[in-house]
Amino acid sequence: HNQLAGSLPPSLTELPQLKVLILASNTLTGTLPRTVTSPLLHLDLKNNQLTGPLPISLPSSLRYLSLSQNLMWGPLTNGLETLSELVFLDLSMNHFSGPIPAQLFSFPTLSNIFLQRNNFSGGLGLELESGSSGPGLRPKPGSIVDLSHNALSGELSTVFDGVESLFLNNNKFVGSVPEVYVKSVCRGSTRTLYLQHNYLTGIPMREGTLVPDTASLCLSYNCMVLPPTVMMTCPVSAGGMSARPEAQCSVFNHLG
């Protein structure tokens, strides 16, 4: 929260002893250096006016990375693939595009992922990845995954089972809600599950399935009729319609 302007000097990210770099909420412009060689643990450049792609090389020591609220673009390939020590990742509110790398969800310590309000597309395609390379995401108390407000498609992956707050709303997901999600909500592991504004066609909830009072479950504006016993707690932004118009669902499913 200063009034720093201009671009980030490449020499700054080459300092051999630099562990923490926080320059959030300034008016920094330009692109990030192509390589960051300082042994950083914490890098926070959110709320600036940075443009361009991610660096092709970031320090594998990083545990906290926030580039939220900038003007950055490009795919998430290369730069993130070596960050296996990450605990917190926030790239929200940028213009990143392309698929979300499945490898991201296999990092053992990563428990907070904020990728909302970008232009990501394609399916998550994570079952094969997690099945072939060991366990996927290992949710912890307080874990948050927010992939909302993108153009992600295909069926929902089960890799997010047990995440405490899961936001997949405002995408183009199809198919049925995975049963593991329902069980996770009912046992209290998942406290927030937002799936509204997709093209989902079913949810495996039997008559009399009880959702804990502490859970927030929103399924509005999809392509399914909910069981009458399902009580939803949706944000105001979800709107008042419980389901999509049939015409939208049939056109989208035909195209898919």
C-alpha cells in the first residue's frame, strides 16, 4: 500500500538472500521477469497493473504466491510446475486462459487455490492424473478451492473431495454431481459447495438426505430438478431461478 509505479526491476528478483517480497496494492506495470532466481518463500504482487505471462521459472521454494487483481494473461504451463512446496496460490481476477494443469492438484501441501474470474477453459481431466501419479489434493481444515467464473467444461472431477469450501459455480460443467461431494457435505467435511450456473443434470441425493445446518449448498440454475427435500443456501448473486430454461440446456447439451 505505497505508491510505487513502473516496472519490477529484474535485479530485485535475483537477490540471493531475498525470501519475502510484498509489493501489493501499488501501480506496478509491465511484465514480470522471465526468471525469478531469488529463493523466495512468499511473493505477493496482487492488486497492481502487471501484464504478460507468468515467469517461465519461479523458485521451487515458494510457499505463498499471489498475483491476483492484475492484467496478466497466458497459460499456466511451465512456471507453476515445479512449485511443489506451495501452500497458497492466488491468480484470481486476471486474464489467464487455457486448461488448468492437473499437476497443480497433486501438490502435497497446496490447500488454498484461487483461480476465479479468469478465462480458463477445457475439462479438469484429473482422475487419470491422480490415479497414475498417486493421491491428488489432500484437503485440510480451512482448505479453499475457487475455480468459479471461468469457462471450464466437462464432468466434475472427484479430486476435490473433502475440500472445506469449494466454488465451481459459473462454468460449463455437465453431468451429475459426484456422489463423493454429496457425502462430504453430509458428513460436514465440505461446508460450502457452490455449483450454481452450470449445466449439471443430476445429483445423487436420496429422499431424506440431511444436509447439516452449517453447510451452504447451491445448485440453482442448472439443468436438473432438485429433490424437494434439498434445502439450498445460495448467495444473492445466484439469482432467483432454480433451474435453467429448457432451451438453454438442450442447445448446450447438443453442442457438447
